[in-house]
Amino acid sequence: MKHNIRLSLVLLSGAAAFAGGFAGDVQNVSLTSVAVAEDAKHAEAEGFIQNLTDRGVAFLSDDSLSVEQQKKEFKTILNRDFDLKTIGRFALGRYWKSASAEQRDEYLELFNVMVIDVYSKRFEDYNGQDIKIVGSRAEGKKDVLVSSILKQDGGPDVRLDWRVRQKGSQFKVVDVIVEGVSMSLTQRSDFASVIQRGGGNVEALLQHLRS
Amino acid sequence: MKKAFYKFTILAALAVGTMGVSACATNETQTISVGDVTMYDPYEDYNRTMFKFNNAVDDAVIHPIAKGYNTVLPSPVRTGVTNVLRNLRSPVDFSNQVLQGDAQGAHDVAVRAVVNTMVGGAGLFDVAAYEGIPYEFEDFGQTLAVWGVPHGPYLVVPIIGPSSARDYFGFFVDSYLDPLRWYLFNIDEEGIYYGKVGLQYLNLRASLVDVLEDLENSSIDYYAATRSAYYQQREALVNDQDSGEFAVPDIPDYDDE
């Protein structure tokens, strides 16, 4: 019997959305009131995540697609709706500064590949979980944290928070927080430990990512 | 009661003692922090060994049982088991809400217990959640956190898994806060109590099968990823109390540089 809490599916279903024409629709709200502008931004961000999860669910439940097709689509979507550069850089933490330009480029490339590989393995595990948006709040100066609940059969509800950042006219996801656990921060802790135990050099992490 | 309090005092002294030691033993490479809260891992070598041991036991015994549990029991049954166990835990949740000075939280626990016991078939169905009062997990580790007690050193406890000096200590206090334990021990039915604890453990582990598999697959250093996730989850539980809000890591806007 297939089940349940899918940490990765969450990211996956989100990432699997085609942002087709949607993300560019940021309204230009006249600034009669900051509150109104903020409300509009929150609504936009919620809409962005709603769209993302809807399309993610649609993509994952489409049995007519081959694994390769799914993977390709996932890749396109991930690059479009997730700010992988920010996530990757955040995940490297303070070691970003000590990395050379070549190491940074290689790292970001490998990070992308890793994310796709890890989550692609989970495509077939999807079995109809549903995500419901429940609200949003401002996070920091620029970001909106969109809260949602993942409903699943036979397991407790899972709280998912999407940290959304406006980049120009587009929204991008910079973090997914599952029951209070930030995927970006967990990745960062993981990488930091690998580097520390490898003598404090980014090369130690790159070696792991290459293999 | 007196004996329990005595034990409590000893444990408290022990916990505080360990925290003092850890504060001296730490260095920068062993800390994890979000916002203004930090956790230390001064016993990392020991913890890593224990983590390996736990994983070996888990792979050989616990994980297969948990998977079997998920396979054999249909999902409504598993939900029912979770609900009953949560309902039985009400006195512990209630005590901790009171100790945290959370009157609304304590009220919610009481209402949930009455509604789910009376209307929800002795706790089998979480009727209260449908009525808008969701379950909130409270333990003494969280209570201590609310009181301002820091985590102390991170600990990987045999079989139980990730914990901290504070939370592990809280784990024992919670069992003393449980009237069901007092009752069952008084009528010499310790076996039933331990059976319940075992079922709780299995139920929890079974609900985490996928989460832990994912964490292991997506991390290079599973130990470090688990430590981070444990720490973050505990912070969320502590801060989640009423507002439903919790601290999230600060992700800078790198384009600014």
C-alpha cells in the first residue's frame, strides 16, 4: 500500500508547475495605501503557490507522461519557479565566500543536478495528496510566507510554508518549510558538516556532489 | 508523589549540570542556530556512533516493523490509533499548557478530550479537529523552553533517537505527569503502560517512514541533516503555540551585493 507524508513530493509538486503566463501578471497597484499594496502582494503570492501546486498535482497525476518526459518538465519548472541560485547559495552558507569563481559555478551546476536527481526518484510515489492554501504573512522586508496544508490519506495533515520572493515581475520560491523544518536550512547544515569534516574546503563537498 | 518530586529534582539538577558543562565544551563548528536560539553538539563523536547504532537497529528491526504496520493497517485504522493515543495523552498536554501559562491552550485540550471521548467514540475520531480545535502536541521539553531553559547539548539517545539534554529530561517528566502511568503502576499493570509506550513509538515511527527516507536520500551527511531538522522542528513546536507563527531562517537577497 502506498502512503503518505512526502517531504519531497511537496517540493516536487510545487516545482512541477508550469508558470505559463501566470507569474508575469503582477498587478501594478497604485500606492494609495501601503496596506492595500501589501494585501495585493499577498494575494498574488498565494495565487502563485496555488497555481504552482495545482499544476504540480496535475503533472504528477498524468500517467501518460514517461519518466523522462516528467523529469524534463520538472527541470524546466524548477528553473522557472524556484530561485535555485539563491537556494544554492544559501545552502553553501559562509563557504560561498571562500569558494573560487570556478568552484561557485561548478557548485551551482551540481546543486541543480542534485535537486533534480533526488526529487525525480519520487515521481512514482505520488498518490493524490492535495494541497490547500490557508493564508500568508510577510517575511522579512520583501518576502511572503504562504502557508498551506497537505492533506493525506491515513496520516496527519502536514503544514507547508512556501517562502516566496518577488524577483522583478516574477515570484520565485526560495524555501519550503515542512512542519517548521526549512529545506534550505537543512541542506545548509548538511553541506556545512560535509565541508567541516572534509577539512573546511568546499572541494570536499564538490567531490561528494560529483559522485 | 513525594518520591516523584524527589526524582524530578535530581533530574533537573543533572540536566542543568550537563548544560553548564556543555557551555564550556562548545566551539563554533558544533553549533546550529536559527535566530537567537542555538544548540550545541559537544558530544558529536559519541552521538555519531549512537546514530549509526540506531540506524543499524532501525534498518534491521524497527523500519521493517514500521513498514509492516503501515502495510497491514489500513489508513483509517492508523488514524484511529493516532487519535486514541493523542486522546490518552490529554492530561500530559493539559499539564504542560498550564505550566506554560497558556490558558487558551489548556482550555482547548480539555474541550478536545471531552468532545473526542464522548462524541468521538472514546477518542477514535478527532471530532474536535473538525470543529476547529486541532491537536497541539505539548511536552515538558517545550515547557522548559518557554521558561527560558536552553537546549543544552544535542543528544542521540539509544533507540529513541535525536534529543537534547532539555528535551530528554522533559521526556521523563512527561511520563511522571501522566496519570495513566500512576494508575496502571498502582494496580500492578505496568505491562499495559509499557505496551502503550511501545505502540506510541511504533505509531510515530511508522508515520515518519517516508520523511526519514527522504531526508536520508536528499542529504550527504544524514547525521547533520537529522540534527538540523530535529532542532528546527523543536523550535517550531515551541514557538507555534498560539499564533501559528514560527521563526524561519533569514535568506538574504544576494542580488543586493
